[in-house]
Amino acid sequence: MPIQPPGELVHDWNAALAPAQVPGRIELLDETFRDGLQNPSVRDPSVDDKLQVLHLMDQVGIDLATIGLPASSQRAFDDCLRLCRAVAAERLTLRVACSARTIPADITPIIELSQRSGIAVEVYAFVGSSPIRALAEDWDLDQIKRYSARALDLAVRAGLRATYVTEDTSRSRPEVLAELYKLAVDHGASRLCLCDTVGHATPEGTRRLVRFTRNVLDSLGADTGLDWHGHNDRGLALINALTALEEGATRLHGTALGIGERVGNAAMELIILNLRLLGLVDGHDPTKLIDYCHAVARALGWSIPINYPLVGRDAFRTGTGVHAAAIMKAQAKGSAWLADRVYSGVPAGMFGRRQEICVGYMSGASNVVYWLDSRGVPKDSALIASIVERAKSSHRILTDEELWSLVEDYRSLVLEAGAQAT
């Protein structure tokens, strides 16, 4: 039977993020070396580890990486300088940015980085904008505006692009945001960054906030870019990022594996996975996402959960008989495309992985046949029945070692029976 075109096999209800509704080119900013390192359980990576990850960021199509806060220490500055020089010397497509508070002492090292490396370094100048933060810090709006104007002026006079970052935007008053955004535009900010710093926003809150900001920029006649930076305290960071994109944000922030302050940020690899499946990005090498995630996990001493999407051990494994049978039937039709999607919303092959069929207590003969076929073992009905019986009596998935042991036991029995017959 000929396989029908994909559009006839999968009715796609995911129409909200159709390409026509996403304005302009989508950019991705990786915060692993800044927000990711704020997680209290990570290891501070060596600069060599950072260089390896930086190359993988470039290969998977990330546009921009925040490489640190160079004013925080001499080591931070030195690491940032080495990364900048690597980008310049190796002509990476990836661009770099650095974070700074809205004070001259934080902006000046970024200017020096740019001058010494010979590449443009984008400044991400941040200041708290919410009333709860202002109360804790004893700030008033006039102070925030003075700090912001001075920092933006310093960066822009040095010829650097500056993004104005309002921390805790999702809990900030609209009238305050409107004043700060007008000031940022007037002082040359290239972009604004909306931050859901404590993971407060819901998708509806994200929608309203991005729309509000776009209206402010439209009223100013400003051609200013818009970033979304979200945290995962409610478990909504990924959907909030996609919602922000739909409403007009054109640069999304994320970290590898969602690692970041507290429970983390939007996961960069899952942003890319979803944008790719939605047909909103192409090019580069999506199979490198797996390498990127594992490289970050090694560098930061992070354990990837077994059920983590795309990268986790179980992302494309099944031990269920019905699922295994459907995959095998698809393979029998000669369609790798079909076999990779009949029981998977994410095609493993697109990202350099494969569907795996295991043998365990929920398995049937199909699982065993698949396991034997994939290892070139003849499919003797008695062997299949023996393995199914063992699997059904187990309380977990059988390991390869256990399955090979069952095969060898069966072979020994066959040989013994043959010897007795002669």
C-alpha cells in the first residue's frame, strides 16, 4: 500500500503558531552561561567546557549567547574574553552578549571586551521594575530611570547594541513600564526584554504583557526589538515562550535543559524542537541538540531525568505490546517515516535518535520479535514464547544482558535436545 502524504496522515490541530502569524525572523538567545549558572546545584564549568558548548550552540542554530556578567570577577571577565576571541578567530555565526546591572562599573568591562576581541558584544542591561522589588531595594522610579539612562548612554556611545531588561516585568505596573520603555527608546536601546523573572506569568498574562509592550512601541513609532525571558516556577516557561512569539516577541531566551535559577528557565532544546515541528525554523543540524544537551550536563554536573523530552533515556523507548506491534507494522510497509511517527509526536530520526522497543511485563510477542530481528537472532516460536513468559513474570523491563542470557539458554537446550536425538 503506498504511504499517503504526511498532511493526510496527521491532522494537525496546532494552528495557533502558523508561520504567517509569527512576525519577522525568530532569534534565539542562550542564557546557559549566565542564568543557567545561577542554579544552586550546578558546577561552575571550565572555560574549555564553555568553548565546547559554544561551538554546539553555533551548530544547532542559536543566534546569540549570553556569555556571562564580566564585571562580577576577574575570572568571569577572562572567560568572556576568551569566548569572544574564539568567536572572532573561528568566524562563528553565533553572536555574543553580556549581562550588566544598570551601573557604569558593569557596562565598562563589556566595552573593553568588545575592543580587545574586535567583535560587537551586545549589552543586556537589567534593572528591577516591579513594586515588590522597589520596596525591597528602597528604589523609586526616578532612581531607576537615572540608572537606566546613564547605563544605556554609556553602551550606545561606545557603539554597542543595548537591550534594556526590566526584571520582574510580569509583576510590574503598566504605567511604570510605559515610562521605562519610552526612556529606553529615547536613549538608544535596540531591544526591550520582558522578564518573567519568578515564573509568575500564565500564557494569558504573557499574551497581555507582550501586546501591551507592542502597543507602547507602536505609539512611540519605535522600531525596537522585543525579547521574552521566562522562568519555569509554574511549569509554564515553554508555553509562555511560544505564546510570546505568537504575540510579537522576536527573540526568545532559554537555557540548555532548562537549567537556571530555582527550577529553571524555558528549555532551549525544547523551544527549538517545537519551532522546528511547527515549521518556523529550519537549517543547521537538529541532531546536534542531543550533543549540546549532554555537553552542558557534563560541564555543569547535571543529571538528565530519564523521562525528559527529546534527550531523556526513555524519550523514544516503549515496552508496550500494542505500541511495538504498530511500529513493526509500519516498518513492514517499508516506511521509516511512518514507523517514526505512528506512536511518537516527536520523530526521533529528525533529531538523531531512533525508536526503541524494549521487552518487559507489558510486552507481547511483537516486542520480542523486534528485539530478535534487530540483533539478527532467528525468530523461533518456542524462543519467542519463552522470552514472553519470562517478561510477563518480571516487574520491569528486561536488560539486554538478561535477554541474551535467555537466548543462550534456549540455544543450549536446543543443542542438548539435538544431541540426545542422535
